[in-house]
Amino acid sequence: MSTSRGANIGGASYRVLMVAVLTFFLGPLALAEERGWSNQGLIYLLGPTLDGTTGIGPFDTQMEMTTSDVFDALDGAFLGMYRGEGERWGILVDVVHMDLKVDGSGDRGALAGEVGVTQTTAITSVTWRVSPTFQLMGGALYNDISARVSLTGPFETRQQRTSEDWIDPIVGFLWEPPISDSWTFTGSMQVGGFGVGSDLVTILTGSFSYRFNAWASIDLGYRYLNFDYEDGDGLDRFKFDMKEHGPALGFRFDF
């Protein structure tokens, strides 16, 4: 059996186009208006814990994975961030891609095989500096999730694929109080969805950075994402009610 949601090429292309516009158009636009533009890149490692419910059609599945479970199931990942900023305006782009594969079973153990889940989350925010330590944020979160199930047994093979993608508008703030010449703290809070995509999405981050030369820093922080998304009815229903949180360690560089 094979099913696919979110397969509307025009709708998916429109969503991807919106993210691309926010990422590649608003940034250079702000750059053109701002003086003293700075650029930062961040590559980081996240140790996430997953806790929540996923649903396809009439069936819901509870998911609880510790950090060690996630690393055991990880088949590939990319986590990176770009930050550009001028005197007042700036842009933040954060991309997380994870490909998980775990052993699965069905029909009380009569079927066995593999279950795969791929998630790509791209968060793009435009910032406006209110004070030296406080900025307002507004933008969009793009989430794409696909699941693959392949189970085999003595008499049958079951295969199923499903996918869903959506965009959530988000608003929030970023706070950077001074600590010392070498140490900085960055905290942010964003909420969104508001029924446009998710009913509610919450993003909380906090990190301490230690600068050891003019162009490089080490980041240590914590990240929390909470999705409350449900769409469709009957066999077409898709639910993603999930908390993803854990510590993060990264390398930040200026260019």
C-alpha cells in the first residue's frame, strides 16, 4: 500500500518559493538599506529528545525517543544557521534536516522491517533592533515531514509512504545582554502557526558563546520546538503533535 499527502506540486512549489524569497530576497534587501552589515555562520550538533504523537488516517502513534535513541537511528543530518545584521535590520536563517531509520514490526510481530522518518525545518526571520540588547523578530517556519514503512513477513509485504509540508508565520523577540568581552548570551522566543499551518508552534532557544579570536566562537545552548499540527479528515488525516528539545553545541564563524 502506498499513499502520499502534500503531493500537490503547485502548492508545494509555492511554499518552497515563499521560503526562498524570505531567505534570499529579504536578506539582500536589508543589506542594501543597512550600513555596516555583518555575517555569521553556525554549524551545530543537536542532541534532541522527541516526545509526542504522529497520526496517519485514523491511527495515532506515540513517539518517545531519548537522545541516544535518536543518534542510534540517525542516518543523516545537517544543522546550520546564517545571521546577517546591519544597524537596525537583520535576517536569521536556521535549517535542520534529520533522516531517522528504526526497526519496525506489525501484526503482533508477524511482520518486521524498517521505518524511516525524514524531517526538514527551515526558519527564516527578519529582525529589527529596538535597543542594543533587544530585537523584534518576524518571519516563517517551513516544515516538511515524510515517513516510509516497509514490513515483510512469510506471506505478505506492506509498504507505505506519506508526506506533509506546511508553513507557519512566526513572531517573537531576541535578547542579547552583555556579559564580558569574551562571553555573550543569546536568547530568543518565537510563536506562530495561529491556524494558518499549525494550530501553534513554539520555538525557544538560549546559548552562551565564547569568542576565542576575531572570527570564531564556540556555542553551547539549549533548543526547544513544539509543533501542534493536524490537517485532513478520515484516511487523509495527518497529525504531528511533537516536542523536540535538547542541548546544542556549535562552531560560529564571522565572514
